[in-house]
Amino acid sequence: MDEVLVAGAGPVGLLAAIELRRRDVPVRIVDAAAGPARISRALGNLGRTMEIYDELGVLDELLANGVRVTKFVRHLAGQEPLAYGIGYSEVPSRFPFVLLVDQCVTERVLRERLAKLGTRVEWSTRLESLTQDADAVRTVVVRDGTRETVSTPWLVGCDGAHSVVRKQLGIPLRGESGHTWLVVDAEVESALDPVAMHWLSADDAAMLAFPLPEPARWRLTDTAWTAGGVETPGAVAERFRGRLAAATGARARVRIRDWIKPFTIQQRAVPAMRSGRCFVAGDAAHVHSPAGGQGMNTGLQDAFNLGWKLAAVCAGEAGVAPLDTYSRERVPVGAALLDATAMITDYVMHGDFSDQSGVDGAGREIIGSTQALASRYVDSPLTTPGPGVPAPGERVTRVDPPGATTPGWLDFLDRLRDPRWLLVHRATVRHSAPGMTACPVAESVADDLQLDDGWLLVRPDGYVAARGTGAPARFGYAGA
């Protein structure tokens, strides 16, 4: 089996490579950078992403290196703060919190997982160009000034917002640019709750504050920043300090040691994520406001969606048609992402919060839009519609934290870590199709899944493909 080439060794590229290697597909992963990133970028890990980490076997290490945020607090100068929990009550999840982890740590953990699977990142290796035909993708990669022509059956472009892969394929990134914000990592002494995310407004200007794992360390974002020449760290720190003090009504101290970065928000997405034997994922396919913390999460979910499908094709378990479902399932997610982040950005920057009676409902709507727990693939060719909860096209792990700790659910969650399709039934099910396994579940889990005398067919990414009663039907994809 020839190697699949993955361009880009950020979280998205690493996860794509892991998903392929978990299924014994040879992978080569290259990155133009000289080595791992040292400056933090994304922080937030949402419920659906933590489900993915659990299936990959890296969740415990990331939990140990992060902050579990359980509240979102709004501060308006002269008013009492408004706080509400991040409970995801409308869509059950065993992770009712946001996990804040430095992206550098996330990448390290994923690199180590990939290395255990036998693949290491090739740094200082830049993808320069590509061509493709019906049989292969031919790329030119450059390392230390030396060009190498690489022939590969498939190419996955996870090479960021300025993706060479996307540009070479001629896939447009449609949308517009918007506001410019300023982000810093700082030492902060204040009255802020260290296990909450904060929105603070004073003098008609808003800022965001996110706790970092190190004591007294915070990620601060100025949403009212305007470019006006080079600012010293001291001047930036004083502006944040003043806004913190005014919004909370308490003394504050801010010291910036690491970095100050202005960035212009882009709201853009591609109309297709596959072109022949090439794919794009993550920022190569959609860039948007950081409000809501969805960027890395959505990219990881792209890679998780693509990985098992591409692996099945490479292993000869399926024809190439299922690869079209990657674009069909994930392009709408990217489009919805732009709508959600635009709503959140407007809420953060321009909302009228003088009357806080409506803030609680608005805040919950925003949290709901960021969860990714309600994402569904009901219109996918891989979904056979039908009644029940979870319905075909929905996540199978609709369980709250207490339920997830019962013996029956612990066993079922362990079954879901198997990278194959899973046929779920109350009783023993015989099945020998390639790429698939079967299991009975405890009565309590069967009740939660509304199995009655029926069955569920679960995709390798944890979504229900079909459900029915009586003897399981036969399906024509990947042995299912």
C-alpha cells in the first residue's frame, strides 16, 4: 500500500495522519516549519472534540494539562456580573465543560501518539506544487533547497489558511475580512474566576479573558483594538488593566511577558473539500472569527470524518464513492461555522447589554452554537433515515456524565475506541464483514439507545448510520 501524503503538521494534519495510521495506512506528513510551534494559538477544546480525543487514547493527558471551564461570566461596568454554566443540557454530553489547553501541548500529545504508530513529522519540508491524474497525485516537496518529486495515491492538505494545496487545486476560499482584534498572553491579578471564561465591557469597549493552565496566566483579547502604530507591552497591559478594573469594579494588575499579536478576522470557506485525489481540511477549508473557539475543533472534526473513509478506500474495503461524502458532510458544517462565528462576534462587540434580562438566553444560544454536539449527517448517502434517538445521522454518545460512568456505558465507550464500524444489539450478533465488528450492550445502555429488540449501525466516527428492528439489515459500504 502506497503512502498517503499529509501536508501540514498542526493539530488537523496530525489527527488525519493518526486516523490513517490507526488503520495501518502508510502516511508521510510534512511541514514547512523548522519545528513544532512555540507560540500558543487555539485554546478551547469542546465536547465533541473531547469525544474524539477519547477514541484516539489521548484524552487523559490533555485533561491533565488543561483547565476545565464550567462557566461563562459577563461583566458590565456598574452592574453585577452574570454567570451561567456550560452544561450542554439540550444535547447530552459526558463533557459538560470547555477544556482550555495550549495548542502547543495539544500538538505535542498528538505528535507523540503518531510517533507510537510509527510515523514522525518531516520538518522544514515544504510542498511546492502538485499535479494529479486518475491514478496518483504528484507533488514537489522542497527540503534544504533540494526538490523531491513524490507520487502518492492521495493528498490531504492541512496546511493552513494560506494553503498551497487549496491554491494549487484552484478551490476558492470565499468570503470577506472584517474586524482586527489584539490577543496577548499575560500575567493577571484580578477578581476574575479562574475556572470561567469572561466577557468584560467598559467605556463602550469589550474584551475577553480565558484562563491558562499556569497560575495567574490568562489569554486576553481586545475586540476594540485599532491599528495606530507600534504599542509597547506596557501600554497594552495598561489598557487591559483599566478595562478589567472598570468592568469588575475591583483592582487589577496586568503584565505582558510573552507576545502581542493583532489579527484581522477572516470569514471565508470553500465550496468543496475534495478535488480528485486531493482533500483540504481545517483552516485550508474554512477561516473565521476566533469567537466561540471553534476553528481547531472544526478542523479536527474534518480530519476525523475523512480519516476512516480514506483508510477504508486504501484498504480496499470500499470504492472511492464514499470519499465524496466528506465534502457533502463537512462543507455545510463550514458554512454553518461562518454563520455561528459571525453571530458570536457581533454579540461580543456590539450587543446592547444595558438590559441584562435577555443576556442569559442569548448567551445560551451562543454556547449551543459552539458545541458541535448537535452536528448531524442526516442527508448523507451513508445515512439510512429512520426514527429513534439517537437518530441516524446523530452522535451515538448522547449520555450525561453520571450515565457515562456506569459499567454498561464504560464498556460501550471502550467498544467505540475500535476504529471499525460497530453493529450494536441487545443480544449477541454474529458478523464477519471486513472493517466491522459487533457487540451486545448492557440493558441500561440498550434502553438509553432506545434499542428495544432492534439494532444500531455506528460509523467509525461515532455517528449512527442506520437503525432498525429484528435481524440487522445488510448494507453495501465497507462491509456494513
